[in-house]
Amino acid sequence: MPVNTKVTSPKFLTRMGEVELLEFFAQRRAYDDRDGEIVCSDVRPLARGIRNALLAVTPLWIALALWLAR
């Protein structure tokens, strides 16, 4: 004799909907976190390169400022 495994309780269906919604938000947050890490991993070297470039040309800016101040 087959066993009926289908649940028709409204309480159970509500809980299943809540669980699915929580899983959806958890997955979405995981994707957002991963995307944030990818962006940060690209931005850090760029910021370091810009900082190094500015530090490299600082003496030129100082020389230009002193020359213009004369």
C-alpha cells in the first residue's frame, strides 16, 4: 500500500516558503559578497599603482611650484 507523502498543511507550506525565501536571500548575499571581493581585488592594485605614480612625480610638482613661486 503506497504511503501519502504529500503535505497539504498550510502551516507547512508557509514554512517552506519562508525557507525558500531565506535560501534565496542567502544565495544572493553570497553572490554579492563574491562580486565585492572580485571588485576589491581589481581596485587594490590600481590604487597602489596610482599612489606609486603620484609619489614618483611629487618631486616634479615641488620643483614646478618652487619655480613658479620665484
